[in-house]
Amino acid sequence: MNNHTKTNEQNDRIGRILLVVISVCIVFAVMQGVHDNYGIMLNALVDLTGLDYAAVSFVIGVGALLYGVAQPFMGMLALRKSNSFVMMTGIVMISLGLVLTTFCRTFFPLLIAFGIILPIGTTGLASGILMSAITPIVGDKKAVIVSGFLQASAGVGDALMAPGMERLISANGIVFTLFTLAVPFVIMIPVALWIGRLDKKVERKAEDETDEDVKNGKRTLRVIISEAFKDRDYRLILIGFATCGFNMSIIESHLFSQYLSYGIPGSLSSLTLTVYGITTMLGAILTGFLGTKFKMKNVLGSVYLTRVFISAGFLLLPKSAPFAFIMTGLLGLTGDSTVPPTMGTISRKFGAKEMAVLYGFALVGHQIGAFASASLGGQFVKAGLGYAPLWIVNLILAAIAAAASYRIREGKE
């Protein structure tokens, strides 16, 4: 009877963990599906507000910058309040940002709603917050596996939501689409509350461990970052990851509009982003595997080097629908594939305990690069230069990132 009871309890716990993981993956997938596809809404927002392409691109660029800058502050808020509170804050802000955007007809309201409230809200559902929320529930060992599924769910969200958003905008307009996108976030409120209740069961234990860490002289955030910046290799990592943000923002902010400018229909252009979502998952898995067989700095450098050739392709090859699908697939393979070797390199050099802090800080540089890309792209198009200058800059930055990554020293090199 006791064994039977233990078996039932174990089955209940496994079922609860699976449900938590699935729920969090869905939350992350929907958030990333919106965050990664601002570009699909760009032209529709131009029509809605009457602003020019450069102005709306700037708003998206501000959002990209705030997505990185706000993450440390959301992390601090989670420490002082709870992860569930931050998730709820994010849900409310995302929903509010989407709804308020429908009423925007001038620059500053759009900047506040779509460029500030919405992107800051998405940081409340970022991977760091979600993993922090569910790690006490699933356990430290399983959390490593769960993080892989969480990253993959972002690709699923991109693959499903990109064409869905394009069809909604084409059939019903941007106002209807924004209201529709707010609905799944409102539905997430019970999920955040449920995870919060589960988290409370281990909250007291976590607080006791934190107090003990403080007593034992746990290093402060300022000390960790200060020492990391003195390290030549961490600076090289930051250089590479900042250029990564520049590359990613071309895809998220300008790629859809760029394909339209080539005469490729919107339905096919959005379908290429589905390909992108699928290949990002494959790329991340591939570099994660390669990082166990080769030096991670060489894997990372090779990813950046591949982006040099992709950028050259956008500059030199004839444009067509097959070109768009092939190049978007390659962009996907090199998109999130920088994450496993970047995190792995940081963890190997500075330790697993400090990896989350230092990777999170590197993400700020990543989003600064994203801001520059979104803004520059808009200015180039406004000036009548098209998208070629953006790819020239990306090619140069990718070459710099590759050179920086190959120079990283691993272990006792």
C-alpha cells in the first residue's frame, strides 16, 4: 500500500512537471512569436499611423534596446517580489501595449505603446524569468533539459505566428490583429498564478539558502561584472554578441519588408519566416552538439564567419522566391546557434553559477546592436539607398565577430 501511494505521488509529480513545462513553453513561444515578428507589422503600422518607414523602424529599434536593458531590472524585481509577479507584470504590459497601439496616430504615442510598454512587457516573460520560476519546481538537474525545450519553443512560436500574423493583417487589418494578439496573453494570467502557487511551496527553502549564501560572502553583481570586464576574453565575447544583435534585428525588423521590395508576395515572404523558425531550432541543437566535439570558440567563430557569406549573398545574388527561402533558412541556422557556444564559453571561463549573470549582461550589448540595426535600416530605406548598406555593415561586423571569437582563450590556452 505504501509503495502504491509512493508510485501515485511520483506519477502526480511527473504529470505536474510535464504540465508546467508545456505551459511555460507555450507562454514563451507566444511571447517570442510576437517579439520576433515586429517586422511583419511594420508596414501596417506605417499605414495606421501615417508615419514614415524610418520613424516606425526607430520605434522598433527602441523596443529592441529596451528588451535588453530592462532584463536586469526585471530580474531584480523578481528577487524582491517573485517570478510570478514579474510574469503577471509582463502579461499586463504586453496586453496594454498591443491595445494602446491601435489608438496611435502620431510618433510619441506609438513610441510609448509599441516601443516602450510592449517590449518591456516581453522581458517579464523572457527565458531567464521563466527558467527561474520553474527551476524550483522541476529541479536543478531537469532544468538543463527544460531550458533546451524552452529555446526550441521560440522557434515553434516564430514558425506558427509569422504566417498567422501576416494573414490576419492582410485579411482584417492591423487593429484587429493587435487586439487578437492580446487575447492569448490575457489567457496566460491563470498560468502565471498557478506557477506562482507551485513556486511558493519551495520559496521558504530558497530564501533560507539565499540567506546562507549571503552569510558565506556571496559575490555581488557589481563585483562579478567588474571582474569579468577585466577579462580580455569576456570583452571579446561581448563584441561578438553585440554584432549578433545587429544581425538578428535585420531579420526581425526588415527582412519581411525587404522581400516585399523584391516583388515577393506577402504570403511567401511570411512563409520564409516559418522556415526561419524551424531552422533556428536546428541550428541551436547543431552548435550545442558541435560544442561537445570541438572548441566552442571555434564553433562560435565559424557561425559568425558563415554570416559573412550570407551577407555577401544578399549583396550579390539575384533575388527571387527560391533565393528568399534558401537565404532565410541559412539565416535561421546561424540565428540562435550563437547562444549555446556563447553560454558554454562563459560558463567554462567563469563558472556555471555566474554564467546567468554574465550572459544576461551580454544580452544588453546584443540589444544595443539590435537597436542600431533597426534604426539604420529605416534611415537607409528613407534615404533611398535600399537594404544593401545594411548588409554591408552586417558583413563587416560579422567578420569582426568571427575574428574576435577565434581569439578567445579556453581554459589554460
